[in-house]
Amino acid sequence: MISDLFKRELRVVNIGLSSFKESLDRAGTKAVHVEWKPSVEVDPALAKAVKARRAAIEKANAKVMQIILGGMPQLVGLERAINVIPGMKQNLILHAGPPVTWDRMCGPMRGAIIGALIYEERAETPQEAERLAASGAIEFAPCHEHSAVGPMAGIISSSMPVWILRNEAHGNFAYCTLNEGLGKVLRYGAFGEPVILKLKWMEDVLYPTLKKALEKIGRIDLKNLIAQALHMGDEAHNRNRAGTSLLYRTIAPAIVTTCDDTKAASDVLEFIHHNDHFFLNLSMPASKVTLDAARGIKNSSIVVVMARNGTDFGVQLSGTGDEWFTGPADVPDALYFPGYTKVDANPDIGDSAITETNGLGGFAIAAAPAIVQFVGGSVSDAIRYTTQMYEITAAENTTYQVPNLDFRGTPTGIDVIRVIEKNILPFIDTGVAHKEPGVGQIGAGVLNAPLEPFRKAFEGLARRLSGERRTSNVQRRTSK
């Protein structure tokens, strides 16, 4: 009876603005808040095209996820970039994120390119390097377009040593530079003399020492190391202490037995020991080599790249080939080093969001709740961030498990359709660079990916689906 309704305790379910529930809480009324947002507004005709092909999309996505979840990233060697990266040339510099021209590059990327040109001995001063970079004599291209990835500015020049990774399940390769450590380093846009001296030491001592050690080992199963690291408190993006320690234990004996120079061996081991982020430059290409195998699957709406160049945020889908969908990059919410604020920060930069694309990083942050302390968060926040990502992903990676979620597999395979329908954006944790060249890192934090690249990616996929349908209709009419 409706008259009984007013005799019962009032129960409220709040949908939408959380402030309504807060008002009820203050009034002493019990209420439950439901996280819900309307879907992102897109062209109705394009939304209809996606809906009409949903069965084909789901079938393609199942194939993509089988490839991604079955990926077997292995570390197999080291070599100079010019000798192994496809299409690498002496006058080519690879960078993070989608394509960008010198005139649109942010400060940290310009600073890193200046440093790379000095390192390559193509310029003696920052001023000379800047003139050369702007002259047209130097070519620029995304790392992602050359089977590579790079953290922050992501700069790879021809002489730089790179890790070589092979996906044993599919035979494709990926590449990444060696991690320099924290402080004033090239990837954050610094280019002073200490930066160049460290890069030269890495080329002359670190690289040959590691190369000999790895030749003795043969190969290292990175998927297994990452899985262990997640159980030990890493998320394989902003926290790599466990991953670095596991790698250290794996490679240290080989360093000691293959390096004839005792001091060189000691220096290399000390460098890795004091560089908690050393493993980042392996978790990134491990994700890259896993996701690249799933490119080019017709009809698929799964994201295979999220990358930022400090100006633009770019997305690529399995079903749309090498096409980039971009929008402005945002500034992260961060814990800044003393003396710096958000005003000093450059917009988000780096290829390291490839880890989130592979179900790691921010998607696995519940495995590394210490990360949310960067912005005053809690363990419950970390669990909430990871849990929400299951809403926009196509599968769970049962190899990469989250102890805080009863060893549930990490949310993997960002589906751009779900992003649009649920209006939930990928969660990323990241480092923060100063917006001016030459300064370096000023903090670390978290952010959600911007909406615009995902809206464009959804529409780009829809147009392909519509175009394929029109083409098939023409073919049918011709056959008659």
C-alpha cells in the first residue's frame, strides 16, 4: 500500500552529483551514491554504425585480447639504436607521443633533443643544437612508429644503446633506451654537462657490461618478472622498486662473471642498485611488444597505444591501423618537489602510458597503493581507481594479478566503445617535467586521460565501419 511508504525509513539512492548525497548525509538521512555519468555525446549516425556492427566488433576484440593476453615479452639483447630500430637514421631523432613538429614541441622535449644533438656530437652548444633542430636537417618521428617507446620526452638518437625485446608468442620486436635514473636527466628535458657525461658513461660502460651479461643468460622472461613485481608492491610504471630488484638478482651474477674490469662491474651494479626506476625501461617495451602483436585486427575497438608528447595526447586502435587520434595533453595532479607548483608543470608527456594500455601502471595501482600518496590518496582510492578500470576494459590478465583484489587479474584491453558509453577515462600515474627546457623533473602524480582523443578514435572507427559497409554494398551491386 502506498500509505505504508510514509511509515518506513526513508531510503535514498543518489545518481549523478555527489553533492546531493553530501547534503543528505548532513541531514542524517541514509543514502547510497551510485557513480554514473551519461555517455559521451557523439554523432548519432556514427553511434548507430558502431551499434550495427557490435557483433563483428566483439568478435574482433576477442581475437585481439587472445593475442594480448598470450603475449610473451622476453629480453633478448642490447644494441645501438642505429643497428636495430627499423628505419633509424643518423639524422633521425625519435620522440614520445604522437607526431609533433619542432615549432609545436614543449620545453622538455626541445631540451631533450638539444641534449641528444650534443651527445651525438652534432652540436657543441645548446644554441647550436637548437638552430640545427629548427633547420630541417634533423628529422623527427614518434618512437611508436618505429617499434620503440621512451619515457617522458622519449628521445632516442642513433648512437644510444637500446634494450631488444622479442614477443616469443608472435615474433615481433620492441626497443627502449636504458633508464638514466632520477634528477636532471635527458628524458625530463635536461641537457647540461652532467647529463651528457652520464649518457656517455652509459654508452661506454653500462651498455657493454650489460650486453655481455645478457649474452651469457640468453634471455629473461619479463612477463614473469612483472607478475612477481605486482605481488611485491609495484605497478610497473611509477613504482619499479621490486621489478628493478628482481632484474638485479637475475643479471648480477652474470655481470660479475663476464666483466673483466672489476671497477666497471662494481659501478654498473651500484648504478642499478640506486636506480629504482631502472626496470621502467623494460616494463614499457614489454607492454609495447605485447600490444603491437595485436595491431591491424579489422573491426577491433581495443586501444593499442596511449602516448603523450607534452603537447598532444594520442591514441591508436587495433582496428584503425596506424592512424593517430589526438587532443591536448593535460597537466597532472601531483606532489611537487619543494619550490615548484602546478604553474611550473608541463602537460603530461611520455610513452610510459603504454603500461596502462597493457593493464599495468594506473590500471594496477591497487597493487601499489603507496603511489597514491603522491597526491594525498589512500589505499581505498587505489582500489577504487583499479576497480573502475574494469568498466572500460575487455578482459582481465590472470598473469598480472592484484593481491589487494584477492589476486584478481588486472583490467586489460581498453575498449574505446566502453570509454564513450560509460564516460570513464583511463587512469594514469606519471612523472612531471618542468615546462621549461633544461630543468628536469619537478614531481609525480596522477590524472585521467583527456576525452578528445577517445571521442575521435570512436568516430574514426565508426567511419571505417560505415565505409566498409558502403564498399561491400557497391560490390554486391556490381556482382549483380
